[in-house]
Amino acid sequence: MERDLYRHLWSAAVLAASILIADVAAARGAIAETPNEAAAAPAEGMAAASVLPADAGVTDTIPPAPAGGMATPNAPSSDAGAAGAIAPAPAQETAAATAPPAGAATVTSASPEARSAFDDLSLSQLLDVSVVSSKRAESIADAPSSVTVITADKIAAFGLRTLNDVLQLVPGFDVRRSRQQLQLITVRGVTSDLNERLLIMIDGVRLGSLNDGGTGKTVRAISLIDVERIEIIRGPGSALYGTNAFVAVVSVITKKGSETGGVHVTGEAGSYATRAADVTAGQKFGDFNLNGHFGYAESRGENFFIAQDGAGVSGNTRDPYKEFVGNLKLGYKDMLQLNVSGAHQVNSQFITVGDVLDPNSSEKATWLVTSLDYRQAFSKALKWQTQLNFAYMDWGPITALIWPAGMKPPYPDGMYGHPHSRDFRYGLDTYVNYEPIHDLSLIAGAAAELITTDDDDHVSNGPDATGVPATKFYNNPGRYVLAAYAQGDYRFVRGLKLTAGVRHDQYNDFGGTTNPRVALVYNYQDKVWAKALFATAFRAPTYRELWSQNNPAVNGDPNNKAETIMTEELVLGVAPWRQLTATVSLFNSNVKNMIYAAQTTPGVILYENRGTLAARGVEAEARSQVLPGLELAGNYTYVYAENTVFGNTYSAPMVSRHSANFTISRDLYHHLRLSLLGEYRSAKARYVVAGDPKSDPRAPVGEVFLIGAFAKIYDIAEGVAGYVRVSNILDAQYQTPSTYPAKVPGVIPDDIHNRGFEVQVGLTYSFR
């Protein structure tokens, strides 16, 4: 293992050295051509003005910085699909933004002649502006949370295609593949089968199933081609966003027409018969902004041999998929905005419930979310924003026999599928932002949500092979939630700010919960900052955990309470000069009332509040511009998590104690961008408790070191660019841990394989 690690590190060093050698050559050429050229804008791909969405809730404006902030003014624009070799001129309209912090240079123009003004700003001032952390625009250094912002420019620079690709690069996150083609996301040592302890929003609309709270299918089907920015809060967020904002909040914001600025067509093909095509079109017409996107992707999947599955049989699986995605955004001035996003997915031949291999399995999933946002500024001090939203989630059933007859209890005669759940979610969120004096900002809001589900129209809901009559999975017709929240920010002295907020959510089916947060932030001109953070959050019990009556193998308990988490955090950050920022976060989290499924009596599984979890760790992150157009970034996370369930205390399974990521991006000769991405995850322990017959006797799942690369060539022809994306360059063989032995003694199925070396080649065509 140690030899393999050294080999991986050596390979990474060789690849990095290749880019650096090319970089030095390009830099010398650039210096020879333009010896007096000023340094480029900082390299995160997000200028302070141009990235802020219209819902930032502020009215002060400054001109946008040059597009594609990862390159010099003469480098290619990094708009997804853009092919121009020269950075575009500033847009005619200005984007909403907060005024720069005290001491920051005043930016009056985005033209090349004004670059010296940008050079005086730190990376934090220029690049990192968060809206989701406080529902108003503020710099990352000022935000009362640990926040990561990924912009369209960075997505394009590294060839990131799915939300999984983004989250895997964020400190504290670990994304791994699971059965049913799900993606399991672990955040700071807290994980779950269906990502129900993570809130994902698209244009402010929450995603997730009422049935199980999960977002596993949704995560993969969010295309990044039409995304303007992604904001990630690490830590509890229920004080503003309610349920599921447990360990993190992921806010995806799609592009407006003015940010697309034309038509972009992309086609891609590669390994495992993978094909994808996307069309994006957008433009600003007077007071109207119109943008649309449609995409299609499919893959045959890689052929894996499973020597032994959860039923004790062997076979092959490919995990093929097809998916359609789309977005539509229509805006009128900064007052009214309509957002529509959706996807349809078809999966088959996957490993299903109980880690059972079923080549005949088939599942469909469809989701659609819409929102209508209205904003009104009554004065410079008083602003109001309201969102009406609707979400439709259709999680189709697995139609095949997933447990064959003769399998061990609790299904001796076999079992079919899982429920077909259709959720209809209607929501309202309205709040006002009032600033009576310069140093005080207040937010007060209310939210309401009505959710209904329909699950009784498919044969997989019964009867099963035991002859039990057909029945609905749930005996409760719907859920409604009423919530109120408030938050205040007060700046005592220059650089020192106190944030305090609280939200109460009242549910009709299990009761109410109140969640506060407090943050003390010291920020010296976005050059040095320190944060002391405290927050709590909750996850409401799902319908499965409260009301399930599954024929009757799996049952919910209407007495279940919400899961809760309490987190303390200390954040230190520095940006001593324009080319460098670094942060360190120390966190401690305690989770209570964790809901687990337990076989309390033979043949019956019951969901109950039975567990606790304690997690603590450190996140360190740094990024730097070594040379103009060359960005280096990396992060490291250490986390130790310990579960207590059914009276046993043990290290949380399936959690890597050490993880790290690095990225290198370089623009060369004005027509070529090279990027390198790497990730390391230490070994994952399994469920191991001395004396417990459910302990998994296998060794821990081995460490993982992966390297990917992305190269994009501009101006192949007018408006045409080409790219190559390579994943798992070292062809590392790694597995996702199989979890079923922890539930059924004596069953030791294979771990779940992940894809090896993979290449995708694509072309983009853009015209204005």
C-alpha cells in the first residue's frame, strides 16, 4: 500500500511538473511579447460584481470585472461554451453588489487600463461573495459561516460536469458511489444512505423526497453547463433554511440571459459509450432577461463482475443510464424572475436493496422545480423579497424481484421493489431586509410549505411473494410546515460584527423545533479574519420513518423526533496579498436522535431514534496565483467521527479520516487551458464492534488516490473550441464499501466497484 502511494505521488508530481514546464515557457514568451503587461485578475473565476445574482437584495452597483477572471485580459473567456480568445468588454448593465469593505480600492472600470485598481484588492474582495449564508450579499470573510463559492468560470476551467464533481473538491466533503447508482455524500464525518442530512437547492427551491428525504438521484442530474455559481455552506443552516440543512447547504444558481450572451452548443463522446449533448441560449432584451438550456446524456456503463452479492450469487453489472435535463429562466428588470429546472432519468442493471445484483432492474426518476421571485426596494434601507415555489418529485419503483425466494429472513419467500413515490411540494418564503443605521442589518421572514405524496399506483407496492394483500406504504395523507425566522447583524467597531439568528419550524405530524445560530466575526479589510461560530440544525423524520407500513416488513414510528445537530467552529483566514488566500477551520459537532432501522422482532424492521454521533476535525485550504494565469489550490481535511447506536460505541463506518484535494489550472498561449485535479481519501473503516454478531469481519476499504485532467483549445475555427477530459488517469481500482453485512450476519457480498480510466472528447460552438 505504501509503495502504491509513492507511485501515485510520483505520477502526480510528473504531471504537475509537465504543466509547470509548459507554464514557464509560456510565461517567458508572454513577457517577451508584452513586458509591461500588468498581472491578471485573481484566479477563482468570480469577479465581485459580475457574479452576484439579482436576488442579492442590494442596490449599490459597480461595473463588472473582466469575464473569465482566471486568465489575463488577453486569455480565453472561460464562459461555459465560450470560444473567444479575447476577454469580452464589460457588460452594459451592472450587477448588484455590496460596496467594497473599508480600505478597499475603488473600482471604476473593468477595462484593461483599470487593472491596477483590481490589483489592490485581495482574492477575498474580488472573488468570494456569498448570498446564501445570510440571504444578502457579503464577502466570504464577513459571512457568518464556512462558505465555498464555485463560479461558472471555475466549472469551465476544470471541465466539471456534475454537482458530484464540484462537491468532491470542497473541504470536508466526500462523494462515493452506492447501489442504485446513487451518490452518497459525507460531510464532516456525517453520512447517510440517501443524503437526507444535506440540503440542496436550485434557485432557492429545495430538492428531496418526502418519502425518504433523499437527493441521491437529483445530485447527478444537475447539469453545470447552465450554472452561474454554486455556494456551499459547511455546517448547520437550519436557522435560515429549516429541515435538511443539517451538515451543509448547497445552493445552485442558474444563469440569466445576460450571463449566457448568445447560443452555445456542446457535443461529447467517450469511454463506455458515453454521449452527451447540450444547447444553451440566452440574451438580454431591454428590461427582459431570457435563458434556456437543454441537455441529454447516456452511458452504457463499465462491466463489473460481482463474485458474491447480498443474496450470495454472482453476476455482472454495467449500471447504464440515460438522462434529460433542462432549465428556463425569465427575468424582468431586477424585480421579477421565473425559474424552471427539471430532469428525467432512467437507470437499469444496478445493485439494489440489500446489495443484491439484479440485471433486470429498472427505475425511472423525474423531478421538476419552479419558482417565482419578486423583489421590491421601498427605500435604500428597506427591501422585500418573496418566492413562490413548486416542486414535483417522482421516484419510480424498482420493478424486478430484488430478493429471490430462499433468501435468509426477513424475506424467506422473496420481495419486490420499493415504493413508487410522487411528491408535490408547494412553498412560500418571504422576508424583509431592514438597515435602520449603517452598522445594523435586520432580516425577518416567514415560510410555509405543503407536501403531499401518492404511492399506491404500482404493483411493487403489493402483494409480495408471501401473499400479504396490497397496501399503501404510508397511512398519513400529507405534511405542512409553518416557520418564522429572524436574524440581525451588528457591527460594534470597524471589522467586528456579531450575527445572531433563530428560526422556529412547526410541523403538523411530529411537532416543532427551534434552531439558533450566533457568529462573532472579525475582518480586517478582507486580509485577516477570524470567526467564532455556533449553530444548531434539524432533520425532520421522513414519511418512511414516521408512517411506513411496508407489507409489513418495514415500519415507521409516529413517535420519532427530529434529528438534531449542534456545531461549534473556529475559522481563521488570511489574504496577505493578492496572489494568496488561506483558511483553517476547526469544528466540533454532536448529533442526537439519529434514526436507524432495527429488526426489533423477527421479520419486522422498525425506524427509531436510537443513535448519537460526535465528529470533530480540521479543514485547511489555500489557493495562490504563482504566475499570471496559473492558479494552484489545495485543501486537507481531518475528521474523527464516533457513533453510539444500540448501546455500542464505535468509529463511524465508511468515513475517511484523512482527505485532500489539489487543482492546477494554467492558460497557455491565449488558446489553450490545461487543468489537473487530484483527490486522496484514506482507508474507510467498516462497522466493527467487539462481540457484536453484526460486525463486518472484512478489512477496511483501501485508500484512494485519483488524478484527472482537462484541456481546452480555443479558436479551432471561428466560435469553435475543443476539449478533452480524462478521469482516473492512473486507472486506480477502488470500491465503495458494501454495507449489508452490518445488517445480516454471514452475508459477505463484494464491495461495489467504481469506474476506471475514462476519456471524454467534446466540441463547443458559440455564436452571439
